[in-house]
Amino acid sequence: MLAGMTLSHLPLNALRAFEAAARQLSFTRAGLELRVTQAAVSHQVKALEEILGVPLFRRLPRGLALTEEGEALLPVLTDAFRRIAGTLERFEGGRLREVLTLGAVGTFVTGWLLPRLPEFRAAHPFVDLRLMTNNNRVDLAGEGLDAAIRFGDGAWHGTEATRLLAAPLSPLCAPALAARLRQPADLLGETLLRSYRLDEWERWFAAVDLAAPAIRGFVFDSSLTMAEAAAQGTGVALLPARMFEHDLRQGRLVRPFAAEVTLGAYWLTRLKSRRETPAMAAFRAWLLAEAGIAAGA
């Protein structure tokens, strides 16, 4: 590149023409993409090569090939144009939409959050929500998350946690299996499905004054998968019933006993070192309001 050259010396149309032609390896296809003639693309690329003082393409009898200089320039321009386009897409109604990247345990997303998201979008159109589901194991910093909704006791190192909803656990199973359950002791002869938190059934049996059996059934890292296994008759799952109200209403799952045990709640969390943005504050306030309504507050 010429000594002392700055970006202001380079025509944007020429850079765009080169980027399209380099991706397509064709002036004709680049012209169709940019809605200009093949000759216009060729002229703009030639002008750029003259400014830079290096050839960017080798013109071959049957097409184009990039020179070393062209190969070096292409990924830089492609990334720059993609980032510009991404930023421009975030403008809406005269305001720049703010990206909010949220991690959330899948059970909470499908059982509670998804039906309410259209209301959040209508109330806060400036928030561009990016939702990443997980199985309750999350690394806020490592995964680049602004916030995360997770299940537990609210005590995570270096994290500010806001309690959202209680999530007591109850046995859930398929209707055919539920038909043979008359009292909690009947569960002692059934296949009990369990999560990676291995003390849950022990705590539930203690709540109904029974000694827990030795449980050697399947272990699941996702409540959603465990619920599906229960619905298919594989066994009885210990799950947060309020997150599976849709399946309960449809009759795919049945709650044979009212007894429940509370081992945690759903929390909205963020790193204490992470400054709360307007989008994060709006989402937190909305979540708390919705959770209050759902809890009858």
C-alpha cells in the first residue's frame, strides 16, 4: 500500500466491488450481487489496484484468481462489511437496538419464558435479545453472556443473583404409570429417573417420611429430556411441575402426588464486575414484574 495512505483515500464502492468479486471470483456475478454492470465492477477494482499500487486479481482466460495481496485483503473487508451491516440492522425507530445475550436453563425457557417473550419485545423493542439455552451449567464470562437464568440457591462466586421464581419438585410420570400409584410408597417399586443432582429423590422421600430406595436408574443432564422420558413411560421423574404445566394440561404427564420439595429457585444472575446496561436493567425489571404476577404477588 502507498506510504501514508489512510482509509479516507480509498473509495468505498471500489472496496465493496473488490470484496464481492473476490468472494465470487467473477466480475459478472459480483455485478449481479451489487446491481451494477460487470464493466462497472471491473472499473472499480482496477481503480482500487491503481490506488494501492498492487494487483489484487490475476485475470485468467476462464475467470479470476486472487493474488497474495488480494487474499490478504479479502477477509479483512468481508469482516468489516459484515460488522457494518450488523450494526445498521440494529437501528429501529430512530434508535440503536442494544444486544442482550442471555443464557438460560432450557426448562425455564420452554416452560415459562418463551410464552412471555412477545410481551417483552412489544414493551422493549430497543432490546435485541440473543438467547442461549443450557443445562444449568454456565460460564458467564467464558460464554460472553450479559446475564444468565439458572436454578440453584443463588450463591455463585462473583455473581449478583436476583431471585425470580420458586421451583418445588414433584414426581411426574405418564398417565398409564400414574394409574398404578396410590401412595408415595408405591414409587419404591418403580424406575426413578434422576438428574445429576443425585440427592433430589432422597430429599423428596424424606419429605413424605419414607426412606429412599437405592436408585440406579438413568441419569439426565436436562430436565426437558428427563420429562420426555417420563412422558414416554420410561419411569417417574422428579421435576418442577410449574415448568411443565403445558404437558400436565395436555395429559402427557401426570402429577400423582401433591407432595413436593424445594431445593432451589430460578435466579437471574450477572457478574458483579459487569456493568448493568439499559437493556439488562429493562429485562431484569420486566422479569421481576412477570414473576410477581405468576406468583400471585
